[in-house]
Amino acid sequence: MTEETRQKPVTQVASNLSQSDWDQVRETIVMLNLATAQVQYSMTDGDDSINALTDSFTFMSEGIHNISEALQSFAKFSDIDPALHNEVMTQCNDVSGKMQQAIIAFQFYDKLVQRLNHVKNSLNKLTDLMGNQGSLHSADAWEKLQQNVRAAYTMEEDRRLFDAILAGTPIDDVLKQMIQVRLNENAADDDIELF
């Protein structure tokens, strides 16, 4: 959203809109601004929590690694029971593996934040368009908005979702299709997408 749009509410009536139509546009803009603020606020809350969890798991993983190394060194200079040594080493390796899986699983948050940023930016662009009297009824302006929104996507699945929605596919159907595609991809390939 431009600084000008943020600082002053839309109050002028477009020449081709009635006062009641323009009031609806203004109220729509207010609701879009609310949605944008909620997305941004949620992202801020999430960042703090995910960062704390990632730091904790990384710290614990390093601690397990240090315990494992200390146990290896200790075993060289003492008469520790080999079965006990192996059991403790197995437990350290198992816990370390689970910690690494947890850290990798947090990468979902990167996708979530990326998508929420796209939503926030799209809402800002939509608000700007609706607040501009010259663009509100311009098919070219709406097409340009859609092109800009689609061009901002970095993940192919987001572009497929966008294309399906713009083609008129009902939202519930699109979401079911996208979930099925993800399940099929996950079954074929267990890799986490990094970006």
C-alpha cells in the first residue's frame, strides 16, 4: 500500500460511482487493510515462536553430539561395559536424528511465511487499485494486478493454485486438488523443498 493510501482514508467519490457504491468500496478497503494487518501480526508472532523452537532444538542437538563425543572419549580410557556404551551411543544417535528431523520440519514455516507475505502484498496491491478512482473500473488495471500477483510467486504450486482460481474453479475443489498433488509428491519424494 502506498504511504498516501495508508495515511488518509479514501473519501472522495469517483465521478462514475454513486455515494453508496463508493462507501462500499471504502468499506472494502478498510476490511482489506484489516486482513493485511492480521496477516502481518500473525507472521510476527510466529517468527518469535519458530525462532525459539529452532534455537532450542539446535542447542539440544549440539548437546547430544557433545555427550556422544564425551562418551566416546571416556570409553577409550575406562573399563565401561561395552553393552552399556553401545546402548547409550544408540540412544544419542536416535535422539540426534529426531532433533535433526524436527529442525528440518520447521522449514514448513518458511513456506508459510512466504505465502503469507504474498497474501499481504496482494492485499496491499488490491487496496491500492480499489482506492484509485481511475483504476477501479479499468480492466487493464485489474489484469495488470493479476499479472503482478502471479509473477511474485516463487513456488510452482502457488502459480497452479492462482491459475485454477482465476479459471473459475471453486476454492474447495482447488484446495482438494492441491492437497492431493502434495500427497502424491510427498509419497514419491520425501525431500523438503528449500528456498
